[in-house]
Amino acid sequence: MEPLRSYLAGRWQRPEGPGTPLHDAATGQEVARISTAGLDPAAALTHGRETAGPELRELTFHQRAALLKALASHLREHRQELYALSARTGATKGDSKFDVDGGIGVLFSYSSKGRRELPDDTVHVDGGTEPLGKQGTFLGQHVATPLRGVAVQINAFNFPVWGPLEKLAPAFVAGMPTLIKPAPQTAYLTHRLVELIVESGILPQGSVQLLCGDPGDLLDHLTEQDTLSFTGSAATARRLRSHDNVVRSCVRFNAEADSLNCSILGPDATPDSEEFELFVRQLVTETTVKAGQKCTAVRRAFVPAELADEVTEAVRRRLAGIRVGNPASPEVDMGALADLEQREEVRRSLKSLLESCRLVHGDPNTPFELVDADYEQGAFVPPMLLRCDDPELPQPHEVEAFGPVTTVMPYRDAEHAVELARRGSGSLVGSVVSADPEFVRTVVTGAASQHGRMLVLNRHDSAESTGHGSPLPQLVHGGPGRAGGGEEMAGIRGVLHHMQRTAVQADPDTLTALTRQWMPGSARNTTAVHPFRKYLEQLRVGDSVVGGPRTITREDVRRFAEFTGDEFYAHTDERAAAENPFFEGLVAHGYLVVSFAAGLFVSPEPGPVLANYGLENLRFLTPTYPGDEITVTLTAKRITPRHNADYGEVRWDADVTNQDGESVAKYDVLTLVAKEHQEEG
Ligand code: NDP
């Protein structure tokens, strides 16, 4: 069998020599071989930086996001093929869906977020404008631009599809090409994934490269413009983090390592409560999905001392019903570990755990009943349940058996539960299974600083809960300390990890030109044509209209109060209003000001403006009294065409001032504006 090819510098390259065999997790048969002998990882980095990087940076966030969606759809069509190969890694159909569908889901999610939350531009405007001078001629604005390197990812064996895709998606949206180095055990599945990506031709050449096998001197060639994202053991994370060149070049490094995640059953649970059932069910799921080879799996199950026996027995009974065997068989609930070495690793870890725990269920050292599989050939272990009655002992908080292993431990009260949760020294995720809000608050506030994510599970959210073990693209995946100290995904935050944030200090006009977003104090363009009469293509940032003045009368305020029913005393009772510390008598409603302002700036006849879909950042700054004159200035602030739609979004800056030139209200008006010409294709 030839070793797997790597996809480097624009072509598939076969390594020299025979390579190291990789085995089917369930049958032990050789599936593939792996090697990087004779390959040149440094050339791949150069290719990424010089070929793909510039091309990707030419595209806007929206264009990149659209490509990601096309890729997700393409991969979805090839799911069956990926599932079949995934079975050879020991994964059941359910496990494979978790990996394959989960990964494709991340692409869809980043595509959608990229289009909704980032501009159709190449520069991201990060946060608000900071006025740096009294005259308003000197502003500060943070902007983010893509790093000009390669996003190198070193992955673990347990998620050969999700792992590469969850790292690729944010890097790609940011505008950085990716180099994937899969873990050897399951590299043949990642290899097929990359073949599908390359064959599709959807992404620009060099956006995704693949290095199957030992990375050689790859890390020696990283620069300050590259990123390095790692998933795997804490020991390897330490080695990579302290690698000479990674340290010297300040390479942006992110690690996600295994952690001793916990699940805590609240004291409000009773053996017949929904929370008891949810806790037990979740623990069994977390122990058996991917044969427990999940960095988010529950390793430590804390239960009220008086419920410890009942929980242990309920979990034991369910684990006893789990059918282990050939992952391709529909009768099987749990497949195999990644390889025989991992089985040895689990046995070793179990041995250390048994120094402080007793085994309640499952012995990996003796043959047990398997469905359509051979105990000697495949990396099978049974689900294992441990009980530790003295949770002060160190092993359950320090030793992770990376397999279907979990330990039930008793706790005394909420503070004790927090203390035990924190003993994991940093975890990816913790669950609190309780319907008692006070207990949940104590645990979450007490343990959050040791966790990247916390799930509260109870009768109110269980129907929709996405589960303890599922990292979501919208939310942080990562955790402090033992969990690696990193953060992945978390929506657009993950994109920004691949960009440099730069504080730009300049005058308003220059900042407007740089960001293509109108900045306060920069020039306005008040032409004869009302901006509401302009189609999206004709509209320019800075196009403005001034409406007013209009005098607000006491009668206006009375009628507005009567019409809307908002008869709050400050608008209707002169004497009471005068006693209010903020007003000097009867004031106009803030909503009256906003409504009248709309009446002043609109151009009412049918035209390109299709709808107003919201207001943002509304602030009432100065009270408006009867007799005041208001004027509104509306300025096109940001123009965002929507791809595959015949309209786009326009954000307008609205500033309502009084006769003294004071701002009485400021806000953004959000509208949908038609394109004059339909997009082709
Ligand atoms: P490793 O940390 O050894 O390997 C993870 C990845 O790092 C692999 O791609 C590996 O590839 C690569 N790697 C290892 N050393 C180097 C190096 N010096 N330079 C560059 N890349 C390197 O984890 P394992 O896969 O061996 O699993 C061991 C344990 O890690 C498990 O038992 C489990 O406890 C934990 N683990 C945690 C995971 C998580 O999601 N956080 C996932 C999987 C495992 P190569 O082997 O080619 O060097």
C-alpha cells in the first residue's frame, strides 16, 4: 500500500519510502500508510503566503463566507462516503455524524455569521470610534486586517473532519490560508476530506493544504504572521508552546487540550425527578459517544452524597445495556478506540484511577461480549464506571482516561461542589443539572473562571439543549489551564484570532475613507437628490439629508400621549414633571422626537428604500420641551450589498438637534434599499 499523499504547494505529493501502516480501529486491518519523507513543509508555507494569501485578501468577508457555504453544500453531498471511512476509525454512525455533520455545520455557521456580522469589505471595523480631541478632528478607531501568513493546524485523532473544519472556517473568513496536519491514526479520513475540498475547486488554490505525517521542521519556518492551532494532549501543547521558534517569533498559538470536565447534579434532584434522569442520561451519552474519546466528555460526576448510590446504580444499569462492537453494525451503541495504543493508554490511566476509586462496571483487561467484532484485533473496551467516595483524593481530578470512563463522586453542599469542580485545574465544559436557580448561580459564579463553557440542564431547557459534549461555532470552545488556555470559534471572535487589531489615529475624513464607514465629524454630501431616491449602487457613504426645523408644541405632546397611551407623568403633569430631577417641566416623549424626526427625513413616495428594519444605539441626550425646534441630519453610514439578493442594507447615522445645536437624540436607522440592477448568476 502506498503512503497517503500530501497536498502541498498546489499539487498532491507522494512521500518517499514505505511509510508507517495505519490500522482499522475495529478489525486491525491496514487502512493506509503515512509518511512525510522527502516532502517540504517549508515550501507549503511559502506557497500559502505567496499564492493563496494575496488572493484571499482580495476577497471581501462576504465573498469568502459565500465560498464557505458552497463548500459546505458540496461536502454535504459526500457525507455517506465520509461516514463509511469514519467507521474504520472506530466510529459508529452516530459518532460519524457528530464529526462529519458537525464539521459541515461549522462551515455553514461561519458563512452565515460572516455575512451577517462582518462588512462586505476587507477591513473589519472593531468597536466604536474614540474621540481623542475636543474639536472632533482627531479620532481613534480599531480596525482588523488578516495576518499575512498561514493558519497551521495540528489536530487530534478523535475528530478527523470536525477538527480541521472548525479551525479552517474562521481562518478562511479572516482571509488566511490553512495548512492541516492531521493526527496519524485517522489521517486517511482527513485526507479524503481534503481531496473533496480540492476536487471541488471552490476555494482559491492554496487556501487549504494537507501535510499527512510527521511535520518535520515545519515549526522552525513559522513567522509572526502565521498562527498555530493545536488540539491534543497537554504534554504536546506544552512542547509546541515552548518550541524555540514559536517563542522567538511570537507565533500566535492556540491550544485545546483534554480536560477533566465535570457534571454536577443539584441537591434539588430526587430519584424520580426529571433532573436525576437528565443527569444519568447525559452521563451515559457522554461516556459512550466516540467511545469516550471526546475532549469534552464528562470525566467527573459530582452528586449529592445522599444520592450517590442511586445515581451510581442507575448509570451502571444503563451502561450494562450498551452494546459494543463493529461500529458499522446498526446494533452497536459504542465502537472502538482509535487504535490498540490508545487501548493501552486507557488501561494505564484506569490503573492509576483505581488507586483512589473502585470499578463499578466494565473491565478493559478481560474479554467481553462484542457484536460482530474480535476482541484481539480491534481496540475495544467496555464502558467503565468508577466510584470514588473520597473526592479529596487527587487521581480523579488529575488522571484522564481518554476513553469511555467516568467517575461518580459525592459532594456535601454547593460550596463543596464548586471546590471539587475547580480541582480540574481548567476545563473545557462543565454541566450543572439543576432547576434550583440559587444553586446554579453559586456553582456557575464559583466555577466559571475554571471553565470555557458551562451548561445548565434542567426540565426547562432539556428539549432544546444541544448537550454537554457539543462545542458550538457560536460559542467559545477552549478553557483555561489544563484545557490548554485557548479559545476556538466563539463566532466572529474566532475570525479575529487570525487578524491583527490595529488602533488607527486620524482625522474623520481619512478614517471614513479607510473604513468605508462614515465617521462622526467627516464630510457630508447634501445633494439636491434626496438619498432615499438613490438605489444602492448610487448611494455613497456620507450622503445626507437635513430635515426641519419643526417646533414641538404642548399640543403635540398632549396628542402624542393620548394617541399612544403613553401618559407618563413627565409628559402630562406639569407639576409632577417639574419635581423630576432631570426635567424643568413637561417634556416631549423621546419616541415623539424619534417619530417626528422620521417625518422630517423621509421621502414618502415609493422608491428604492424598501423598509426600515430597526434602530440601534438610541440615546436621548437632552430633554425636548414644548417650544423647542428640532432638526434631524440623516447620513448614510455603512452600505452593505447582499449577495444573491436585489437589495442591500444601509445603516444611517441620525442626529436630532435642538435650536441651540445640542443633540437631543442620536441613533442608527437600519434600512433595506433596492439595487437598480439585479445580480447575475
Ligand atoms: P498528541 O498530543 O500526541 O498528538 C496530537 C497531534 O499533535 C497529532 O497530530 C500529533 O501528530 C501532533 N504532534 C505531536 N507531537 C508533535 C510535535 N512535536 N510537533 C508537531 N506536532 C506534534 O496526542 P495523541 O493523539 O497521541 O493522544 C494522546 C492523548 O491526548 C490522548 O490519550 C488524550 O488524553 C489526549 N487527546 C486530547 C484531545 C483533545 O481533544 N483535547 C484529542 C485527542 C487526544 P504526530 O503523532 O504525527 O506527531
